[in-house]
Amino acid sequence: MLLEHPDFHLIDLAGEAAAQAYQLILAGKPVPFTLYERDHFGQARDAQPRGALAEVRAQLHGAGATSQVLLFEMNARFDDCPAERALFVEFGAASGLLHGLVLALPYVSNPQRRCIPGMIQLQRCPPALLQLADDLLPRFTRALRKSPHGRAWEQAREYDRLAAPSLEAFEATRRAVDALCPALRADDPAADSNALASRHLDALVERYPFEHGIAYRKALYQLGLDLSAASLLRIDHLLEQLQPRLEVNEAQFLAHPANRNFLHVLAFYIGTVVAQESGARIDWFTARQLQQAHAIAVDAVGQPRLALAGLLNKSEVYFPLHMLLDRLFGPCSGAQFRATVKELGRMAAASRAPRLQDDMEHVQRRIDLARSSDPDYLVPERPSWVDGDSIELWFQNVGALFLGGRLVWGQITQANSLMWREGDANCPGEVLYDLRGIPTGAELGPIASTIYDYKGTRPLDHRLAFLSDHLMHEMTRSFGLPLPLRLSSSDLRLATIFFDRKHLPGGYLQSGLVPLLIHDAYPGIVTVLPERFWTVEVQAHARRNGWPV
């Protein structure tokens, strides 16, 4: 799969090399042209080739060259960025997939010769790499931070936009997503089919192209698919219309990649909606992945209907292509198709794991008692700096969450560093959560980390670019900002939160996983469930994730 191309190991090497070069820049020393590569034993080697940049690039991209990274420094100018110079990291590989992709780390030196790094940018991106570029950025920043000197870059880096990010401006200038959705490759056992499902849903909703195209594209868009239960009826109506018009048999239909993309995106869509409506978890596997991960042998060559599997709640396997193809080429009627979907929902609901919301009745009784006996415990301490800050909206509405609210798990994406140690100051942060409360910390954690890894970068996808700007600025607020589906097919939101130490075990943050109170009538307003109301089940899960309870 394109998202998991083996050349990504170069990013680790690039992170190490860039961190070392930044130490030279911070010390006011020049950075020479340097070619880096890893030997067969995994050791990094570097060389300083002679010649001009064009000659060095020719060596980097020469026929049969081993996977290498070129690092050089030069004068540069950037839009909406005061940087004057940049450290460039250019990738080259025998496969050519990364050929010509340049990462720029802009910086400006002040009169004291102190280097102030800007935000990582993709300086050049050939069209063939659009599906790859924005997946490379978070991997690169992660490698850079973990390298021996990566913290120096992160601490010195400053937000270099000339204007603060604005959600209103972002929505007003929203444009089509310039991306490509990779096709499902049934013969790739190492691919992440969950990530691919998210990309399919994102491409369907945002209407950007699929690799090899997608059949019945216009008809799909006319359905107005919005991940609602009602939209499944519209899909059945489309299949009803298509059935008599098909002039090929099932094998001929499956022979065309665009038709397979059509089936795959419907399979991912229906499974996701059923799981969300049932409060269930769904994971996706190709036949080879299913055998590798769960020892379930399936002959997808002999039975192509079994090429894709959905696993509900890590226990119930079903094959969505069988259901779709039976509707198109078999005896399955509309009533039978809808009955199958309903049965799938019942199966998903019956086997789902307990959710945090299941504890809400007990939690509400404790809250009601505190509201009458110790109301000050619920009220957050409002610092003076809130005046004139848009976080005022949080303080105006947070009290309503304690009457008729719902419980979900949240994952801290970013928080003021003061909140991670003992002290007196209460500070804001950003938290990721699912409106339905389905994912736990195991699912939310990696997504929150990826969002944070975009901080300090300029992605090509304008949605990711706004997320990056929002996190980097650190003074803007979000209230239920929807996450792009390419990052997760769950209905995830990002919201600004204010942490009150009296509500936290030990008085400070000790884990990224937090139980949250949300309220349907106050979308985007969230708060940590105060420790006094944590049930035995909440405490047990929190303890496993680092809380001292």
C-alpha cells in the first residue's frame, strides 16, 4: 500500500541527520552538502560529495542508487513566513517514489546569531506523491523529536505565520482536498486496512479521486452520504437501481479496479455506520491479514467475496463483499439486504464492550449530591487572564455539563507544560474525544499522537494545515472541531479544555487519558470528570493508564 511504502525508513535517518545539522546552525556553523545512507547493519553513514548542488542531486537520484538522504543549507524565501534560510532534506531512492520530495526546515537568525526555526514545509511535491506527502510529515517530526538533539529544534521553534489561525477564515476559504485515495491491495499483508478504510471514507465524503478511479462516482455523490443510519437506505436504493442495468457477470465486474473501489468504499461505509450506531468497534482485514492476525484461513482467490473482512468487537467476523455482491448479482432483495444490515447491527451491539457512558447513572447521583452539599467543588477557578479570551465560552457553559451530561473517554493532544507537574496554576489544553464514546485510550492515543506530530508542519491538505496552525499558535481555541476522516473513521472532535487541579488525582496531569463530561445541548464544551465522581470501573481503567487512583 502506498501509505506504508518501505522507503519510509528513510524518515528515521532524515530525522537524525536534520537534528545533527541543526546543532551546527544553532552554533552559527555552516552545513555542508551531506549524503546519508544506512548500511546493511542499520548503521548510518555519511559522505560529503564534491560539486555543485545539481551534481550532488544527480548522484542522489542516479540509476540504481541506494536509499539515501541529501541534506544541505541555502538561502530561501517562503510565503507568509519571515525565514531567510532553510535546511533542506531531499529524499532519493532506487524506487523513485520519493524522488524530488524536499522537506524544508526554515529559520531566521536574529542579531545575537540565535537560530529561530520555523515550521517544516514540503518545498516540492510531484503530483505522483500527493497521496504520500502528508503521511510523511508526522513521521518526520516524530523522528526529529526522538533524535538525540531533536528537543533543541522543538524548543527553539516558533510559530511564524503573520496572522493567527481563524476557524471562521478556514471555513470561509474551504476548498477541495487535493489528495488521492490508495486502492485496497488484497495481497499486501503488512498494510493497515483500518487506515485505508478511513482514507476511503474521507475520499467519499470529500470527493477526491481514488487510485484507478471509482465506478458510479456521480451516483454515489448524489446520495449525500453523511454517516447516518438513514443513509444506508439510500445505498440500498442505489443498489436496487444498478442491479437490472449490469450487463456483466460477477467475475467480469470484479475484474475492473474501479468497480472494486466502489464495492470497497461501500463496505467500509456500511460497516462504519453500523458500528457507530451500535456503539461497537470495527476493524478491517484483507483475507491474508485475517489469517495472519487471527489464524482465520480464507481462500480469497477462489472466493473473491471473502477478500475483505470486518471484525466487530474483536470477536464477530463478517464479509461485506458477500452481502453487496449478493444484492447486485444474487437473489438478495431490498428487504433481505436491510434485514441483513439490521442483524449485523444487533450482532455488533450484543458483543460490544462496556462503555464509559454505562456508568453515567451512578455518576449523576454523586454529582447531584455534590451540587447540594459542596457546590464550590464543581465550579472551576477562573483566572484573570480569561477576560477577552475566547475560552470565556467554556467558563460560561461548563456548569451545564453536570446536569444531563454524558461520559466519554478523551485523549489529551496538547496541554500547557505546567499541568504535567505539581503547582498552583490551572491551564488550558486540547483534548480529543468521540461523540459516541466508542474508542478507548488504546484507539485514541495513536490518533492524538499523529495530530500532535503535525504540529510545526505545513501539510498540503488544508484541513491538516489548520490543525497544525491551531496547535502551534497555542492561543486559539476550538470547540468540537471535527477531525478529518483520513485520520480516523470515528466521529472524533478536538476541543479546548480547562484543567482544574482540584479535579485531578494528585493535582496534576499524569496520563493522557481522561474521563470527560460532554453534553449534546452544549456541543464542543468538555471537561474532565472530577476525581470525586470516578466510579470503580473508571478508576480501574485510569489506573492501567498511569493515574494514581
